[in-house]
Amino acid sequence: MALPYRSFGFQVLAGMVVGLLLGLVARQIGAGPDGDLNWLATALKTVGSIFVSLLKAIVPPLVFAAIVASIANLRALDNAARLAGQTLLWFAITALIAVAIGIAIGVIVQPGAGLHGTALAMGKSENMGGWLDFLKGLVPANSLALSGSTKITDGSASTSISFNILQLLVISIAVGLATLKVGEKADPFLGFVRSLLAVVRALLGWVIRLTPIGSAALIGTAIATYGWSALAQLGTFTAAIYLGLALVLLVVYPLLLVANGLKPGPYFAKAWPAIQLGFVSRSSVGTLPVTEAVTERLGVDKGYAAFAIPLASTTKMDGCASIYPALAAIFVAGFYGIPLHFVDYALIVFVSVIGSAATAGLTGAIVMLTLTLSTLGLPLEGVGLLLAIDPILDMGRTAVNVAGQVLVGVIVAKREGILDEAAYYGEGALVEV
């Protein structure tokens, strides 16, 4: 029998507790001699930044290889067009249900009402934009989806280069479709892509093993930076978000499984490793290998899982793109005293169902929130109100994202007759991360 401390879940939980304690200690120490972060807060921030940087470094090759390989895998599936269509349809169905729940909770709770003028921590998002920016952002500026930004600090300019994940997603889909059209001539290229995917997954596995340390540092940094005062003022909003996430995860998903002739128990038992990893890593893309593994363990055809899960990890976001923007928009409107009408709620539904690709499987849902706010004409400064608690919210959002990705794969496989129900109800092999 394995000792509890050797369990990855136990290690992550221990890391979160240690991070909370270290954050409280750093908060008590106070600011440094020059008014900046003290030594402990600086150490936590540095370790957390390194962990996030490692995760982000793996994302571009993982997205490209996974999407290209997943689309190419359609060649091996019978009725591939119908499977792809059913997958996208169920993405939309579950997103529609999730955003409806988010709106309902927001209308009942009104989490932003009465907070205007309070000393909420204000931040600034660098990812604001409307639908025009989103549409222009879909078009790659170069074949590598690279983008640059320049910042001027104290009279000196510094330029950084990064991947635009949304553009990389577009490029990957285009390349994947091209491999389907080329046929056998693309086999050498696909062999390279699949080898790249295997190598990247191995690298990601090493980074994931650092999650207990990374989660401790990230949670510690949030507590040390913001403390409890700013978080307490947003307590109602946080509770509303987690209520919506809980309803989707624990009520809607089981009902959808039952409606399709499946018992929810095996789904939760086998999907738990991916859901847990999504919670602590806050990245659907970073969780992709485990998500695909648990989906196959639930009896989903391997070829279909290899298509559906990579696509879902970048576009299927019930937490980030449905529940969160709906509640956040209602919060911002309430905070600024702006009434919302039926048309506004209809726009929230439209943005949530159609625009979920804007989240692109990365940590955080700021882009999706600003997209929603700009569509409704609400103050984009409202984004800053929620930045203080975004890491706390993002853990729950990503867990639901991952759970929804597995769910759609299972439901479509069941409806299309490619689900191995013996494997679904059997014990199977435990997925390790």
C-alpha cells in the first residue's frame, strides 16, 4: 500500500497549505526597506514566476503538435465529419447551459451591488480588447505566431517576444487540415509531429512534477501581495463563482451523463486526476496529456480522444468562457450602477458560446472578460477589480474546464457507438501524473 505522502494529490495539497502559511508570514513581515517586497515575498514570487514560465515555455510546441496530430487522426476514423460536428455541437450545448447558470446566479445574488466606492484593489490588464481586436488577432502576422511588445521604464525600452497562442491555434488547425488534404505525402511530416508531441509531453511531465512547489509559491504570493482585506470584499463574488462551478460540475454534468445512459460515478472516479491537476496548474493545455489519458481510460476510442481532447483543451472552457464572464459582467455592471437588460444577457450568451476560443487554454480568463465587457459597453476598468482574486478563481474555473473536456468526449463517444462501456464501468489502470 502506497504511503499517503507519496501521492501527487497529497503533495499538491501540502504545497497549498505551506504556501498559505508562508504567504501569511510574508504579509506579517511587511514591506522591505525601500517599500518593495520583503525577502520572503520576493522568494515566493520568484519561484512562482519560474514555475509559470516553465509551463508557458511548453505550451507553444504542445499546442501545435497536439492540434495538428489530432486533426490528422481524423483520417483513421469512420464518419470523421460527423464526429467533429457532434463534438463542436456539444461544446456549444454545455457552454450554453453553463452561461445560463452564471447569469441566473448573477441576477439573484447581484455580487457587485453596493461595493462602489470601497477600497477594492485595482489592477491593470494588458489584454484588453473588443471583437474587432479579437478578429484581427485571429490572423497570424507571421508563420510562427510570434508577437513582440516594448515597455519603457525609467527612460529605457525593453522588448520581449512571445507566442500568440490564439494565432498559433489558427495556424495549427490550418496545418492539420492541410495534412488531411495532402494525404499520404504528409506522413513523414506527421511522423515528426507525433515524435515532437511525445517529447513535449515528457518534458511537460517533468514540469508537472514541480506543481506542489509551484502552487505553494503562487498561493503564497497572492496572500502576501493582497492579504485578506481585498479578498474579503470580493467574497460574495468568489462564492457566486464557485457556486456556479459546483452546479455545473456536480449537477449538470451528472445529469447529462444520466441522460445519455451513463452512471456518473465512474466518470468522476476516473476523471479526477485530470480535474485535480487542472485545479492546481490552472492550465487546460498543461493538463492535456492527463486529460487525454483519463478520457481513454473511460472507454473513449483512442483515435477520437486524440482528436477531441487537444481541440477541447484550447476551445472548450465552461468555467473560463461561460460561468466566469457572465458573473463578472454582472458584477462590474452592479459595481458601477449600470442596469443590464434582456439584450445584454443575450449578448453575454452569444459571446460565451461563440468566443470561448479567446481563452486559448492558458491560465487566466482576462481576454474573455474584456471581450464580454467591451461587447456590453461596460467599463473595462472593471477588469482591475477582479485581478486580486483571479488566481483563486482560476483554479476552480480550470478544473471545470477540464471536467467538461472529458465529459464531451465521453458523451459523443457514447452517442456515436465508439464508447467501450466495459472500460467505462471497469476499474482500469490508475492514471499517474
